[in-house]
Amino acid sequence: MLCVLKNGVVRAPKELQIPEFGHFNLKDSDQTLKDFLSAIHSMPCFSPHQTRYDLSNFRSWNTAFTNWMKFHRLFCGVNDVYCVFVGRLKNLSALNKQYGLSKNANEANFIIEAYCTLRDRNPFPAHRVLQELEGSFSFVVYDHIAGNVFAAVNADREVNLLWGITADGAAMITDQKEMIRASCGKSFAPFPAGCMYHSEIGLISFEHPKKEMKAVPRIDSQGAIAGACFAVDVMHSKVSSNSSIPRIGSEANWTNWS
């Protein structure tokens, strides 16, 4: 899975970015997307079904694993909201019933429905929805109309994502280490487990939403400084633990986010 987000859609933490003296050797994000497509065509473990979305600010490739693989790899779009999902939800049937989806809806369908419910009706904070998900998962949602990104990785570390800042200034989210290294150099790090990111909210722990997040310096396998990891700061609590996704439309109330 590979997502490239341009034009400030993701305001990645500045601690991810490391000055690159060999900056000219890094690939731009467009070339990395082409390399990813070439790589998946040459790997026999992948099915021949790939999905690509190419919008002005959001470019993504995903490919479906064959049935014997441990996790689902899914991509879908509904009403200009797009979701890339990797993992498997054990309680998907119950979640589909709760949100009024058909029993055939997959994990990516559910994530889009849950996101739109949070965005349009805001019945409860986003962290509560994520806490109800049973299984291993990571996902990236792009809302083309609102221009927002919503991403999360669960805490069991069975499914991991990396995020970074490319040489041409885009944000990249992927599970392919060599791809992100080619475009970001040292300016990437693991997406923190048990955490979510939203363009309007920023990075928070959905397991410990009342705690602040802190950057932790990281040294890579070559002994060089790399993009920082992020961890829950157990010593500091937030003034506000609100993780509700801002509503859109005529009933939106932006006062909590000023």
C-alpha cells in the first residue's frame, strides 16, 4: 500500500524531517509511485487486481493479496471519500449491523461509513470508534471534498505503517520501507501504534486520548539520526481530550478547533 498526499493535506510533524545532504539522490513521489506499480507486477504473491486513485492532492496504489494471506488489503471509494485498509476486523459483522451496512460490506466500506458518521453527525469522539475495533488494522481515509486525511494503526503492531516527508515536500504513508526510504531518505518513521491522525486534529493516541504525544529521537541501523518516532507522554495530560472529527456543512461548529 502506498499513499502520497500533496499540497499540505497532511501537515506532518516537523520532527519527521531530517536535512538531507544527499537530497539530489532521492526520488520524487511520482517516480516512487511508478516504481511501486512496477514492483507489484513482478511479485507472484500478489493478485492481478490493483486499485489506483489519482486526485489532485491524493495519489494511492493498493493491491489485493490472494486469499491465503493473513490480512485483507482493500481499497474503495464512496461519495468522494476513499479508504485504503490493511488488516482484518474480527467483529466486522457486528459493526456492519450497528452502522446499517449490508453483511457483505468489507472493512474498507465500514471505515468509510464510520468516518462519514463522525464527520456528518459527530455523535461521539473518534477514539471511541477506534477502541471498538477488534483485530489488526491500519487504514488511510482521504476526504476529497473536505480535503482531510484520517489515518490510524492499532496497537498490536501486527499491521504497521510508515509515514514521512518526500524530497518534493509531499507526505507519504505506506507499508513498503524501501519505497519510503527512496523518496524520504531519513525523513520517515513508523506510524505510532495505537494512534490516529486527522488533518484538523493532528496526532493523538486513541488508546490514551487524554495524554499528550511526544517526539522520541530515533537512530537508524546505520547509526544516523532519522525521523522521530512518537509516543504517549504519560507525564502530561491534555487540557482538552476532544478527538471529535470536525463537522462539515451548515451545522459545522469550528469554535473548538480555533
